Amino acid sequence: MTSGLTLAGSLTVRDTGTMKAEFLSVLEDSHDVVIDVSEVREVDTAGAQLLLSFVRAMQGQHLQVSWQGESSALTGVTTMLGMQVPLGMSTTPASSMGDAA
């Protein structure tokens, strides 16, 4: 069974309490989850870190996280922080600039 979770608006330090409660509820359900991020407009490091903690907790319970939709705000922050692969948003690590030829 798969549950759906929609994230919208901002994922910032001021939203972490609400986000944490939502994530804990999903974890208690013990189902795989599809996260729709298409309405996420603002993300900071605290929000991205909480999201990564949630994904790791899901993986720790052998549950799958899938992504739906796109958010340039989320993609920008998670790419800058190197979180795309750990979050399961990308399957290949980004190549680093200045690689030797």
C-alpha cells in the first residue's frame, strides 16, 4: 500500500514543527509514500535536512519514498547541499566541476 503526501508553500525552519508532525504520522502508517512537491515555493537548509531525516527514517523501516511533481526551490537547495541522491531524487551523483580530463 502507498500513501500520498503533498508538500506545499514553504519548507523552512519556521515550518519544521508542522512538517515533523506530518512526517511522523506518515511513518506511523508504515506504508510507502509518494511525495508531491509541485507546490513547494520556498526551502531552506532546515527544511531540506528535515526532509532528508524523514527519507532516512522511511528507509530504516524498509519503506519506499517516491517523488511527484517538480519544485525549482526544492531542486535548487537539495542540489546545492548535495542531497539529490540521498533523497532519492536523482540516481546519479552530480559530477564535480574541474574534473581532470
